[in-house]
Amino acid sequence: MANTRKNRNTRKNRGCRKNRTERKTQSGGKRKASDWAKSVKRVYEEMRSNNPKTKLGDAMREASRRRKAGKL
């Protein structure tokens, strides 16, 4: 009987820890977009208007080139 009581307590504690972590994730909000993310999005939308098959990776490379050139 002592073992079953102990097992119940450990199961109960595990559930509490799980609920505690779930509450943390639910209560948080989204982070604000960084300047880099905003500029990549702007370049991506610009490139998509010219070519709808443009990939995000291509836009990231282009944004990186522009930033290194001082145009972004």
C-alpha cells in the first residue's frame, strides 16, 4: 500500500510540472520583429512582386548583399 501511495504522488507531481510549463507558453506573447526581419520581409515582398516563385532564402541573400553594400 505504501508503494501505491508513493506512485500516486509522483504521478501527481509530474502532472503539476507539465501544467506549469504549459501555462508559461500560453501566457507569453510574440516577440517584436527585428530590423533585420523587417528588411528581409520588405525585400521578399519586392522580389515576389516581380517573380512569384521567389524563395525566402533568395530574399535573405539579397537583403544581406544590400546591407553589406550599405543600401539597406
